[in-house]
Amino acid sequence: MELDPRLIQKAIHLKNSDFFSGLSIEILIEIAKLCQEINLIKGDILFNQGDIADGLYFILDGSVDVVIGGNPVNTMSSGEVLGEIALIDSGTRSATIRASSSTSILKISPDLFDEILEDFSDVAKQTMTTLVKIIRTIRKRMND
């Protein structure tokens, strides 16, 4: 059975990100099959500050502004991940995410992520490693 080239492309994008880099391309193809793709145009809101967290988002193409208290504080682009913590804790969003260009995003819901963890043990280890890196980065910023 031949794979859809777009699916392979999604898996390669995932592989090139820090969050998913430690996973095999085969696992990433399976993950890409299960993700919801969201397409935004400039100005569209992916989610608002204070919304209940509902999953992890991976930017395939394009860019988004991170807005806190109405002020843009960062721009994120292709290959970056938003909402990693939502996979563990479904608290509220700490920022609004607004498309700053036409943007394609993959969404992994917490339920889907749980299924992925059950099927692919490598994902759990990679996720823990990535979350530890995030925590260390935050600690470093706080101490600087």
C-alpha cells in the first residue's frame, strides 16, 4: 500500500522538530494519520488566553503570534509546538495564539495522545525528555 505523500511530508515535519525528533519516521507517520489538521488565515485565533487546554498543536507551515494580556510577546513558526503541557494537565491556556500568516497546524488531543502512548512506548520517553527540557529552560530564564 502506497502512502499519501502529504502524510509523509507531515511526518518529516514532525521529525524535524525538537519535540518529536527522537521518534522513528514510522511512528510519526502513524501519529500524522491520527492528527487533526487545522488551517488558519492571518488573524484567525487558534485559542484564547484562559481557554481550557485541549491538546498539543504542531505548526506545519506558517507562523503564529503569542499574545498575553493583549500584547504580542513572541512569534512561533514551522516546526514549533504549542501546548505541550496540555497533554499532561488540562488547565487553562496562558496565552492567545493568533495566526500571523496562512498557517497549517496539526492537533493532538489528550485522548489521542493517550492512545499513542499505549501503542508506542518511545513516545512517552521522548515526551518526558522534552518536558524536562522545557522546565529547565523556564528555570534558567527565571534565574537570569
